[in-house]
Amino acid sequence: MELYKIHPQHYVAVDCVIMGYQDEEIKLLLYPRSFEPYKGKWSLLGGFVQDDESADNAAARILKQTTGLEQIFLEQVASFSVPNRDPEARVISLAYYALIRIDLHDEERVKENGAYWISISKLPNLIFDHQEMFEKALIKLQQKAGYSLIGTELLPEMFTLIQLRKLYEALFQREFDPGNFRKKILSLGVLEKLELKDVSESKKGAFYYKVKNNIDEVGKDRIVKF
Amino acid sequence: MELYKIHPQHYVAVDCVIMGYQDEEIKLLLYPRSFEPYKGKWSLLGGFVQDDESADNAAARILKQTTGLEQIFLEQVASFSVPNRDPEARVISLAYYALIRIDLHDEERVKENGAYWISISKLPNLIFDHQEMFEKALIKLQQKAGYSLIGTELLPEMFTLIQLRKLYEALFQREFDPGNFRKKILSLGVLEKLELKDVSESKKGAFYYKVKNNIDEVGKDRIVKF
DNA sequence: ACAAAAGTGTTTAGATTACACCCATGA
DNA sequence: TCATGGGTGTAATCTAAACACTTTTGT
């Protein structure tokens, strides 16, 4: 301990890139900062790491405080530590990203926090380095898609392959060939076809699928390009 | 500032996974910890983030202090923040990895620090979560190989494709088909063939190559599987 | 000439893309 | 029956892996 004492300590924060999916768009949960400096400017949801929790736990705590959701997919993005990134004080921030179902979150709680869901195609300027946090989170997510079926965290338990494709199109900001997308996804072997159709979009109806129960891991060897 | 004051501050450290290449093996720079607890146990090279530097700068500083090298490829691995990971005090650590040429480093300095180069195939037990830091660093590096010519930081300016293959074999801990490896690497279009041969390994001699000068980025679209 | 390392070519299997085509059904 | 979205099939192109083959040169 003596040896450590000569070193400075720092505030350590976590900032969460909370992504949801609604109206065929990826949205971020953002709130207008309630105090100076940059009062009113848009910010990711964040908080400080306390003495008795890991940064992972802090991120999960913030996610629960702001959305009411627990047991959510959360992953580290990167650390941000330029000394003056927050002009108020030296704060080292660890960025995380989370994928949640907007339809399940606690709307009351979000309102209390003054937070809003904003489409990533219409993002306002964000404070500090929050824009960069979002960009890195999105890149991480896209890379992950190559070896794992991502994004099902953003959809209901049951979904059609058309819904899944729309989600991927929102995530990658480009279109996919319907036939090829279907084959690629099914070739991963992680989806189970249900004997139930979504007839809201067409007369024929599209079969619902769900993620198989016994999926430990999509084959690590199997890499798919999107 | 007032708003931040209610939050705790923490020691923030950086730990560096410093990789080098020698005798057809990837080696890590490690040193036996000089104080309790875990005195004598092997540790990555690390240090504390100071008030006036980013974590990236701190990692570069530590790399320079221990190897004498500057302007080195350094990348974030992940953060490690379980409250009791260091039993002595609460320390949040940001792991980095670096690739250096062992033949260029300052041997005197390494000796002063009591550090040693140890092959990754014979790693001793490391303190705290340093083993995990190394494992994550290696995975990051392997992934990076898919879209970028990595590892040339570990070799001299000029190298033969055979030398490069041996390096990749050490990095991935498996063998590559000599013919296919050659075609795959050359297809990236980032190497320039020199009119000079390495005749130390064979009578015929192997042409030296170097990385082309005007390489901004290996095509982001081109993804190669290793 | 031949051994040994360097380098090239060929074949097969699988993945990716573009796109044509068939299917089911309500209006 | 026909328009519409859902779903299947196929040919052309590209990539990866296995492995046979050719080149070069000192001894």
C-alpha cells in the first residue's frame, strides 16, 4: 500500500452506449446533461465506478437504473483517458455497449431520467468523446456479427427472417439481398422455425423463428461476412 | 466539480503485454515482482496513470522506461476492475499490448528492471489477472491479422516470406502451408519484393521483402482468414 | 547429379453474389 | 386472376486448402 500512495487517484466513470431497435432504426438512449458545463448537451448514460463494484457491475447498475432491465448483454468498448476530456475534472471513462429491447424497457424510468431514444441516423452532437464511443461500439458490434448471431437481443423472442434482415440493415446501414441473407443466417444453424406465421405484413405470412435453446456458442470456426 | 466530489477515486494502472519475436518464438517481457504481496511472482510491466497523461501515454512511457523504445505500435486490450484483483489496494488496470523488435530494444534497461523475455509456450503463472490480459491481447492480435498485415513490427525492415510465415506460425501456434501462405500474404498487395536475397538458410536464397512505403491502410474490405 | 530450400501451378471444395423463378393468399 | 410479399434455386465468381511440381544452386 505504501508503494501505491505516491500515485494519484482518479475518478473512473462508465458510459453506456445503449442501443435499441424501433421502427426499423437503431436508436441510442441519450439524455440532455442537467448541469454545467455543457448543460443541455446530449450525453450517453453514465456514472461513476464505486468502491465495491467492478466497472462491469457499474455499467449493469446504470443500465438498470435507467431502463429497469437486468441480465442484459453488455460489453466493453474501450477506455477514454485524455486528461482534459471532461473540463470539470479528470475523469477516466470506460465505455460499454448494451443491446436491449425497447419494448421491454421501463418507460417511466427513462422519462424520470429525462432520457430519449434517438435514431443513429439523426444523432445530435454529443459531449466530450461520446460520439467516438458510439462509433467504436458500432464497429465492435458489426465485427461480432461475423462469428455470432447478434442483434436477437434487440428483437422479441419470436421474429421473422425479414425482421431480422431489417435489423441487420439498420445495423450495417446498407441493404442485404433477401434470399442470400436468409440462407446465410440459416446456415449458422442457430435458429428454430416455428409453426406460426406473422401475417401482419403480407397475405402469405412469414414464419416466425426463435434462437435455439441449446446454443452455447455459434461455431467459433464458422465466420460469415456481412 | 461539486457533483463529482461525492464519488470515490481509484488508482488506475496500465499493464503492458509486450511481445517480441526471437528464435522463432513469441516472447513476453516479464519481471519478477519486487515487493509483497506476490513478491517474486511473474508480472507484466505496468505502472500508474499520472495526473497529466492519458492511459495511452502512460503505456508508451512504461514501454520506453523498460525497453528504451518509442513510437511503437500500442493498442488497448481491455479494462480489469474487479475490486479485489490486487489484494493490496483497489487498482483499476487498463491492459495494452505492444509489438517490438527484440533486436532493437535496450538490453541494459531491461536488465536494470530485472525483466526477462519468456516464450509464450512456456509462460509461468502470472500474478492477478495478467494471464487473462495476455490471452485477450493474443486474440486481438490474431483477429487483427485478418484485415491488416500484422507482425512486421516484430521483424527487421527486410524479411523473407519464410521468416514472416514462421512468425505467423508462432503467433497462431500452428503451421501454415508454405505455398498458400505466400499467395495469401502477397494478395494483400502491401509487400514490395527487393532485389536482394537471404542466402543464410539455403543455397537458392530467398528474396527479401519490405512493407511498401505508401501503405495507409490495407483495404478494409479485404478480409483474409488465417 | 542430387539434395534441399524456394517458389509456382493445379485441383477440389466451399462461400458469396446476383438474380431469376416459384409459392401462397387476400382482395 | 393478379399483385404482393415470402421463399427457393441456380449459375458465375471468388476464396481456401491440399498437394504436386518446378526452379535454383552449392556440394
